[in-house]
Amino acid sequence: MSDIYRPIKYRVYRYKFYLDANHYIFTPTGEPGMIHPHTWEFAVELKNKNGDFVMFHEIEELINGVLKPFQNICLNDVEPFNQKVPTLENIGEHFKDIIRQKMDLMNWELLQMEISETPSRSYIL
């Protein structure tokens, strides 16, 4: 049988989301750096575990709901980033864990997440 006739085992979907927020990191001497803005891009790759019809807006609303409390603020002022420096890596790890938990409840699997603070700086989880 030709590969074009083989059934699809599962489908992978990629969604993109944006978080507009400020942050600062610390200098090598331990002083707070300058506060500065970013528009972080989150690209998530998801697999629907049961193959049901996909209601895109449900996924979009859920993930936008995770990001909404962090929109247009200084991340250093809110948990967990008031205790953990909001580096690209720490921000990615924090949101990956929350998004993974929420996707599991909806019978979706988070396969990969990429967070970018600029078009040329990304962290892949």
C-alpha cells in the first residue's frame, strides 16, 4: 500500500500565543538590571489523544487564559517570578508546566513548546 493511503495515526497542531510584559534580570554584581519590555511568543505543539473533532477556540481560550494574568505587567512583581528570576528559561518552564496540566485535562498532549523573546532568541522545551 502506498504511503499516501495509510491512515493518519495522529494529528499535531501548532498554536501561537503572545505575552506582552516587562521584566528585568540581575547584573553579575547582583543589582537589578533595567526593566524592559518584551512580546514573548509561545508556540505550542499539541496532539489530540482521542482524535476528536478539534474546536480551535477552546484551546486558544484556555492558553490565553493562562497568559492573561501576566499581560502588561512587570513579571518580577508577581509569583512565581518575584521569587525566581524571569529569564527566558524560567518563564518557559513555568508556563510549560501549567499548559501541560491543562492540556492533559482536555485529553491533549503537549509535545513541545518554544518560547521566544525576540525573533532570534528562543528556548525549546
